[in-house]
Amino acid sequence: MSDLDPAAGDPRTMRERMLAGDLYRGADPELEAEMLQAMVLTKAFNDSDPRDGEGRRKVLRELLGSIGVDVDIRPPLHVDYGSHLHIGDRTFINFGLMALDVAEIRIGQDVLMGPNVQLLTPTHPVDPEPRRAKWEAALPITIGDNVWIGGMAVICPGVTIGANSVIGAGAVVTKDIPADVVAVGNPARVIRSVHAN
């Protein structure tokens, strides 16, 4: 692997590198076409008539990797690809979700998300030279069943949040959060069990 070109000698496409979590360049025709399609579908959803539930769901089925039953997403919704975003049954997502699904994002069942939550899978090199050369990568995000994420929380690349946990409003989650806890702050830290009185 060359320091100047991390993909030197690698026969994989940029999309294959991206999905493997390796450095890739987003300015790739295949990836740009996928992102454009996601923008078209996202615009259709965000501009849709709130009285047309079936029409909205049809757009989401085309946009997202998977969507469970009785999912309620309030526009606007923002995604990179959409196809890497999976949402479980009975999940409620309030206005303004930003799900940068360069890597896979899995949201479990019965999840509640406040407004303007950010799920951010992309990462960039700390070394300035590959960053200047537009190399980037991504790490998946997993949110367990029955999690509640408060408004304006930020979930960073590679984070897993365990089932039943609560993430406080405005928290910045940089590391995994276990099941059955409350986590708040920047960076988010566990302050108690959800079962504490």
C-alpha cells in the first residue's frame, strides 16, 4: 500500500472499499450516482403530503435498506445513501434525523429519537496529507431495541448503543454504551442504570 494512494494495487472498487471500512474516495462515479438517487428520493419524502402515508412509505421502502412495520419518520430526513440505513419495527424518529450512512446504520425495534439527532458513520484521517487527498472511511453504528435518544444527540462512527438505554439530549456519544443505562454529556458518560430509583 502506497502512503500516497492507500488503494494502490487493490482491485476493489471505491464502493467495495467503503463498505469494508477501508479508506476510499467519495468522488467516484458509482458512489456519486447512488448519492444522487438518495437525494432524489429524500427530496420526494421531505416534500411529500403528510396525508399520504402510503405514498411516503413507498418512497422510504425504495430509499432505505429496510424499514419495519409501524415506523414513523417525521421529515425532514437526511441521508448519504439510504440503502445502508435499516430501521426496526415501531420505531419513531422525530424531525430532522441526519443519518450519514456511509457505513451501515442499524436501528432496532421500538426506538425513540428526538428531533435533530445525528448518526455519523464517516471518519477522516487525522494525518493531514491523506485528508487533503480526499481519502475517508466509515464505521457502522448500531442502536439496540427500545433505546431512547434525546434531541440533538450525536452518535459517532463505530458506536453501539445497548438495548433499553437512554441517551440524553445533546449528548455526543463517542464510545459504546452498554444496555440498560442512562448516558449524558459531551463526551457521553454513563450516569446510572435505567432501573435505578
